[in-house]
Amino acid sequence: MSPKAKNCEKCHHIKGEGSPSWKGGRCHLKNGYVLVYTSSKKYKFEHVLLMEKKLGRELLEGENVHHRNGIRDDNRLNNLELWIRPQPSGIRVSDAIKWANEIIKRYGR
């Protein structure tokens, strides 16, 4: 068995419970993140799945999930924050106002 065989890319051609590396659908990556096998028969980051469940929707373009304590496999909801990318630099004031209004409408309080 090669060293590479111990990661999730081992058996791309065999998915799910039929895979010899099946461990209940969870895979810890070397970079610290956890992947989870989904009902759509592909792997997705656990922290993203949990945030999407909390929001009741999939993440939108420009959104990502941040681990507050920096520990990538600590996926407790109180350790996860929804982050967005800031508006592009060098935009017109009118475009910045439009962007800000979209953010307020999406996340407003």
C-alpha cells in the first residue's frame, strides 16, 4: 500500500460504503479539515455543511466559513463564523453603496 493510499483520493472509482477505505463517510485531511460524504455522493467540508444547515441554504459566492479558534477540525457551531469577501478595491462610490445595500439586505439586522 502506498503512502498516498491513506487519504481520501485513494479510491475515486469506488465511492461510499463499497470503498475499502470507507470509514463511515468522514475523512480527516492532512491540512486539518474534515470531509463528509454527502447524499449527493461526493465529499464536502464538514464546516461548510454545518454552516449551510444553520443558514438553511447553501453558501453564496463570496461566502466562506472561518474557524474562530483556528483549529480546522473543531466544527462546533459556536466555533464557526460566516465570512464574506470585502468589496473590490477601487470601485465607484455608487457601486460601493449598491454593494453595501446588498450586504445589509442579505445579512441585515
